[in-house]
Amino acid sequence: EGNVLLEKKKYTNIAMSEQTAFLTMNMLQTAMQRGTGTTARLANGMPAGGKTGTTNDQKDRWFVGCTPYYVAATWFGFDDPKNMNYFLRNRPNPAAVLWKAVMDEIHDGLEAKDFPIPSGIVQTQVCMDSGQKPSELCYKDPRGARVRSEYFKKGTEPTETCKVHVAEKID
């Protein structure tokens, strides 16, 4: 008859700050760019972050990832758990392969866009070896410059200069 009998009251619980969520997402993006999640990188260059997973007994493989559009989780295993090492040795995580296949399909034609950077985030150069502010010696490392850009919550960025890279006189 059009009468509301029961209405759920809205309840909001903020689990973490926008800055913490952004920094976590940035770490997950790094895992997909040069870590265990490289298998799941999307074909169209869509920014994505994700995390692989394997149970201690090698009976399950997981991948959970997200883009600015979607979040998805995949699992690879048996209903009756069995060790999968024998056929997964030296192969990529099949859950990551499945995630990529699905996400490539549903992102086809979507504009690649970055995750938004909230206020209170700063980006600064750090030494890759010490995590501190780089000195001029960090740029002169024989392996190549050991400096990269990282995000921080404003006020938590490094304030001390790297002491890992030092110049020594050799006789």
C-alpha cells in the first residue's frame, strides 16, 4: 500500500584515511609493475594494483586486484584440496592470469585513468638504499642513480640525508 514498514539506517565506518588508502594502493601498483603481480598487468596500460597469494601448503592460488573502475578476486584450486606445485612449477600464478583475462576484457574501450591523489599526499625523491633524502652521492652510485620518487603522507617524508652512500679515498 506504499507504506514504509522498515527502513535501514545508514551506518558509515571509515576504516582508514584517504591518504593511507592511497599509499596502500600505490604499494599494490608497485607489486604489479615490478613484483609478484607482473603477470596481471593489463594490456591497455590501465593503472591497477594487486596482490598474489599462495597457501602455505601450495593448495590454493589467489589474486586480488583493482583498477580505478573495478575490483576483482580470483582463486585457483580444487574443491578437494591438492598440492598444485607439480603442475605450477615455473609457471605464473594462474589466478593472476585469469584476473588479467577478465579485466582486460571488461576494460576494453575504457579510458586509462589514474587513481586520484588525495590532499595531504606529497611526492619526494628518496635514496633507494637508505629510504632517506638523497645526497649527491646517491646519484653517482656505480650501478646508476639510486634515487626514485615516492609518495608520503605530508609530514612523514624523510628529513635526514642518506648516509649509506659515502665517498672514500682509496690508496
